[in-house]
Amino acid sequence: MKRRLLLTIALIALCLTTFILAVNDRRQLATAQDGTPTSTLAPAALRSGYASTACLIQPTKGTARARRQEMLQRRAQLLASGSFPLSRFRQESNSASLVNDKAMPGSDPVSNGYAPREEIAFVDPTNYGDRYLADVNGKPATLEPIVVLHETVGTASSALNLFRAFHPNDNDQVSYHALIKLDGTVVYLVPPDKRAYGAGNSVFMGTSGAETVRTNAKFPGSVNNFAYHISLETPYDGSNNGYSHSGYTLAQYQALSWLVAKTGVADERITTHKAVDRSRSRIDPRSFSDTTFFSLLNAQPRRAEIAIRCTPPV
């Protein structure tokens, strides 16, 4: 009888001990969750990483399904990170370095305090990507920046609607870094540290030979990884496949020269979509006056306010 009583008391004590330990463990777990965030509770840091100016090392070679999933995750993070400020597209003048001051004071209105209207427009993250330090095969991809000139072949609003659209398929993705309207307004689209999808199958013929970077095993090389794409809004009589139109407005040439000067890119590395396109199907910008553009450009101080490169990854 005594043995049975002692056994009962021992079982009750064991149950009480187990209950007390369980309660303490639950309290400690709750305290840890309140005081120490886990990886699932830190989306803000992840968002800032996706929206950072840092380069990616190399394109992934995963399956199409894996790349698509990565693209959708990146899109969700960028959408959650909010809009970009103007400083993401262009630095303030007082913090930018003077590259090559060619301006002749008073020689032209654009060299004397001229500044176009500036706007920022939303672009769906599927229509642009990150810049890479190496191509899809691991070869270095750090080429000097170039500026590529385009035209919209339609209205600015139609182009902006296209860039705002969700494009999950690679063949549909398209964007520029900036667009210049007929009235000279500069619309910033993709930050200069990111890779706009302005020229697919393309190559730039530099002083050292052909320059192109392959970032997708499915497609040929492109200049996108080191290019800054600027598009001019096409005049109303140019919304067709003709080889010419009435040309661009003086306000557009002034804004273009102002914008290109702020990239600090040398004249010999300014090119056109027609020149870099390897499919021989692109002819833009049509009816473009090199004389007008370069005369205005050379009246501008070359200040590197637009950095056409990403920063080293942390």
C-alpha cells in the first residue's frame, strides 16, 4: 500500500515538473520571438537590397522555371520598396565631379542656367534588371559606359504605358533609362545603376573592337549591361515604319544635350540604336541631326551627375 502511494506521488511530481518546464520553454520562446527578429521578420532589409545600387556577380544558369520565380520575387520586393527619388537618377550638381568642362559661357542659352523639366515615371520591374560584373559564362563584363539614342515611334504616353505593363516573358520586356518628350521634358524611367532593356541583339564597335555582354544563355550578347538608353518622343508624323519624319524639336535637342552631358560619356561612346543593332531591323532615331545635337552638347559642361554603373556588391 505504501509502495503504491509513493508511486502515485512520484507520478504526480513528474507531471508537475513536465508542466512547469513546458510553460517555461513557451515563455522563453515568446520572449525570443519578441526580442530577436528571425529572417522571416526582416523584409525591409531584403527590399533595400533589391533596390540597392549594387551589382550582381553573374547571371544565374538555373532552369527557366527557377529564373521566372526569381524574377517574380525580385519584382515583388521592388514594388514593395516604393518609388525612387530624383537623387537615384541624377546627383545634385554640387556633389558631382567635373569631367571635361567644354562650355563657352554665354555662347549658347543652354550653357547659361538651362535646365529642362524633370519627371519620374513608374516602370514595372519586369522591364529592367541588374547590371552584372561577369557575363553568363563568368567572363568580366565591366566595360566603359555608352549612351544609346532611340526614338519611341509613337507618343510618349504610349511608351510609358508599355513600360508600366507586367511582362513576365523575356521577349516582351523593354525599357529605356530616360525619355524626352516633344516639349523637352526629361522623364526618368530606370535608375542608371540598373540595366534597361533597350537593345536586344546588339554590339558597340569601340576603339578596341566589338563590345557586348551576354547575360542570358537564351539570347545573344547585348550592350544593355553597360549602356544608358535615352529615347526621344517621335513627332506626330513619324508613327509609322517610314525611314524619315519631320525631326525632333529644339527643346528635345536641348534637353538631350543637357542630359547626355551629365553622364560624362565621351563623344566617341555616344551611339544610336541603329548603329548597335545586329538584326539590321532598327533605324532609330530617324531624322536625327548630329550637327544640332553635338553643337549643343559641346556647349555643356561634362559633369558626372548620372553614374552609369552599379556599385560593388557588399
